[in-house]
Amino acid sequence: MTDQKLLDELVKTLALEKFEENLFRGQSEQTAWGRVFGGQVIGQALSAAHQTVESSRIAHSLHAYFLRPGRIDMPILYNVERIRDGKSFTTRTVNAIQNGEFIFNMSVSFKVKEEGFEHQFEMPDVPGPESLKSDRQIREEAKDKIPKEMLDVFLRDKPIEIKNVEPWDPFTKEVGPPVKHMWIKAKGKLPDNYLVHQAVLAYASDMGLMSTCQKPHGIGWGAFNRTIQAASLDHAMWFHREFRADEWLLYALDSPSASNANGFNRGNIYTQEGILVASAVQEGLIRSLK
């Protein structure tokens, strides 16, 4: 499948089918670990909420909890509650449901555009994406270390291209600082619809966060690591300025703390020109099975 086709399939997955008023239905991608990818549910829930809000308002923040693992073999229903429609802000709550149970809950705040005070953190000084190997290249080089039955999912093409700045071999139990930088972008061209770019970035924002808190403990790729139980617990995101998700964005990540079998991670997202466009935080379970 071509990169553009992969991206078009992602956009279709995130768009959702309107089932009835305030109720939407989405399908799931296949994943290496057999559960629904958290970024997919975040992007779909954002899309569902946006479809109940007037087009002049854009999402500026979302706060979500992953309640149960999602199944990839059945649809997900998204029920949107219209909490508030104010002069400047609109609030929605979205519940994702499978088999009559809540698997995910998210609150989203939308806002009218306004002029105001401006400042931001400076973008870290790191190499640009042109000089770096892609995640696909790194996986190709590491494929001899993967069990044959898992090789197809390990090498599966993704709609988001990733280029990690810091070299890191997760198969050697290498210990490193809880900091990482990765360039991300959609593989192909996205439509000129800002909601689509927000939904795609929300999807991509779940990539790389959990591995940040695992680095100081020598924990490798989660889906292929049998020594830990890992799962995203909650996720929040703020959209500061407009951007295109089909252009390179730097995801600057760090993990200030791990405790109580949980790892806390945060990230700032910049354009190549150094403009801070979004931020994300996530706490996840990293439970040792030894």
C-alpha cells in the first residue's frame, strides 16, 4: 500500500460515521499488540466532539482517560454530551463504548479565535529530519532480533513517519536519560481542513510518550517486551497555534518522574521553523513482571 493510501485510510478511520444525533461509530486499525491504539481513540473522540460544535470554534485542549483495552475486532461507539455552549468556549464530553462498557472518556474544550499575549519555549537545538534514519529503516536493521511470528507486525507500514534524533537500541537493555526528540509527520498530503490536522496530530501524539519513561530502566519496545506490563492511563493535549500535520514537526519529550509502577511523560511539539504548536502529557502503567 502506498504512503498516501495509508494516510487516506487513517483520515477515513478518524472521520467516523454519524450513527444518530450525538452518536458516532468508528472502526479500528490492526495493531501489533492486538488492542486498539490509544492515539486512534483520542483522534476519533476529538472528531466526534468537533462534529457537534460550530465550525468557527477550534479545539484548544483535551483531557482523556483510558478505562479498558479496546478490541480491534468490533466497532467503537462515541457518545457526545453537549456540556456547555458559551460565548467564547464550548465544552464536550465523549464516552467511547464497546460491548456496553466504557473503554475511554474524554473532555474537549473548543474556543473562538482571539488575539492576545504571546510567548513560548524555544525549540531544542537538534538535527533536522533530513539527516536522520526513519523508524522504518531502524526496524529493518533490527528485524533479525524479532521472532518470525511477530515480524509482519514489527515491519508493518504506518501512516506517520518517525525519525528519532537520539540513537537508542531497545534490544540491548541500554539505559539512557528520560529525554528524547523525534520528528513526525503524516506520510502524504492531508486535506486543507484544520480538524483533520488536529485529529492526525492527536493520533500521533500517543507515539513515543511511554518509551520516554522506560529509557532510564532499560526497557525496550513494549509490544515485544515480555518483562513488563505497559498501558496508557490518561492523556492530555493542548493546541497552541495552527499547523499542518503533513509537514515535519519536532516532538520534544521528557519524563520527570516514574513511581508507583507509573511513568509520567510530557512533550512539546514544534514546527521546523521553531513555532510551538501543541503540548501533550501522559501517565502510563509500567509494571515489572519479573
